[in-house]
Amino acid sequence: MLKKVITLMMILIVVSAQWVLYAFDVGEYTNVFLLTNAQSWTPNSKANILSTYCKTALSPSSEHGRVYYQTENILYDSNQSLFVHLLCNALGFQTTAIYTEYFREEVEKILLLEQYDKNKTLCSPNNIQPECDISRYTFKVYSNLMSDVFKIKWAYVAQISSAEDVKIEERMQSFFTTHFVIKEANSKNYQKKYPQTVAMLDSNQSHFIKTLKTLKVLNISNLSSLSKECSLDDQKSLNNIACGFFTSGNGLDYLFSNFLYNEYLNYRLFTDFYTNQLEKLARQTSDQDQKNVYIQEARTMNQQLETFDAAMSYALEDLELFAATYPLHVGLVLYQEVLADLRDNYTAKMVTPFYTLYEKLRNVQTVE
């Protein structure tokens, strides 16, 4: 298990333009091994495993198991992980109030996390039964969280950070000043001069506004309030979520990668911790049917890891491609409109004289 954790830490690659490798100094973080391995602790139920995890991962101090690592350009913190807070909150364990504000109300009902068997509630918060399939919980929580995260980031590339219907003039000004380095005073002239480009941008941005209204787990209104809370000057108070979402409109910057891999790290650590403890429960029970249930659940969670590994790569690739090409696409549409304006209003006036000259010169005869 120790080798598994070390391997996990060393392969965490934060993708950036320079493909920088970030990794833990494993020797300094024995608390991570206590969290994932916990050899000195023996669980007695699924509820016991989950309560121990949430208490440990969300503890205020890394001395008690909280995963915490920070340098100038990176922050990994289980207490700043939306996945950890969302999972623990949905399971009925108390989390920090400020983080629950980032989630939609009654998110467990939205995700249909409740499970039933013969009218018996299996996964009721604070009353988790042995038959409760936590692999279904984690799959729904993490997949829907990542879906919402990428929806927000795609929208932000198009300069949309809120689901509110912002005036078109303000949206156009934000896009032109960000991607084309145009002064705010000149952006209004661009809007009037290039109506086709503005219409295309408006259509795309309206689509992203509608998309932000379909978020399943995240409360975009409360998250939008974080846009001014990222301070890169004071690294001690770095807000991983605010900086990850709202510091750049250019897609996959290192702060977004940092936020994303913090979520991925904590998802993997939870999976390792839970499956390890589940295997202990399987060894303890004499009921073969229950043992098979535990083993199958652990196998399912490990298979989900492979699914999310592939999904993460594709999602990052698509986001980076969109962030790199979308402003270029808008620029080409703008250039096309400039050429159309040149043709219709300037070069067209020169066509008639050229045609007239052609008619006069085409039958010129040689003077004898």
C-alpha cells in the first residue's frame, strides 16, 4: 500500500504550457500514509470508515491527517477540496459552512444519492447501512463535480462567469479587452463597426449562460462572488478555488491545474483509503455474501479510477484546444468582416472604371 501511495504522489503532473512536474516530498508527509493506510486502526462498519475519513481529511491541522502541501506555485489541501466537502456533506458529516455555500441545496436529492432496498433506506445521512454502495456515491459526486467545473471554465474562456443575464455591451467589452487588448473606450466602436462578429459572440455567450444554469452540484452565484478573492501576493492565504476558477480567461493556467489536481488527488486518496478499509472489513466478516459485496464494491471503485483517468486527459485536452483556438476563431471572423466591409464600401467603387477601361482597350487596332 505504501508503494501505491508513493507512486500516486510522484505521477501527479500539473499540465501547463511548460509541462511542469509537481510532486510531494514523500518523506515529509507521513500523515498522508496515516490517512490512506491507517494500519493501526481497524474499522467496524462503512459508517465508521467514512466518519473517520471525513474527520481526518477535514481536520484543521495536518498533524491530525489533513493532506496539506504548499509552495509558491502550488497548493494541495484536503480542506480546500470541493470533492471532500461535497462527499462528506452529502453523507451527513458536518463540513465547513463556507464550503457548503458553494453547493446547491439538497444536492444529495439532485444526484439521487439515496439508495433503497425493500423500502429500507440504505444510505441515509448519519445512518449508513452495510448494504449502502459508496462506489455509486463517489462516482456521482466526482463525475458531476468535474462536469460542473469544466462547464464553468469553458464559459470563463468566453468571458462568462455568471449565470445572470448580463447586458451584451458589458459582455462584448469584457471579451474584446481581454483577448484583443482593446481599450474599454474603443470596445463600443468595435461593437458598432462589426455587428456580425458581435452577433456570433452574443450567440456563443448566451449558450454558456444557459449552460451555467444547468450545473448540478455547484452554486454558480456564490462561486462568482469569489472572483475578487484570489491574492497571488499573499501565498499564505491562497484560495485554491477562487484562483483556480477566476484568475485567467486563457484556459489551462497553472492555478486551474493546481485546483483541478487537488480535487483529483483527494479523490484518489479517498478511493485508496476506502478500498483499503473495505478489504479489512471483508477479511473480518464470516458472511461470504457480505464479503463478496465488499470485494465487488472495492473492485468497482478501482475501475472507476481508470475511467476518470482517461476522462481527465480528454477533458483537459479539449479545454486547452478551445482556449487556444476560440479567440483566434473570433479574430478570423472579425478579419473576414473587415474584408467584407473593404469590398462593399471601398473597392466596389473602383470596379466600374476598371470595367469601362477594359471595354475601351479590348479592341484597340494597330494604326497602319
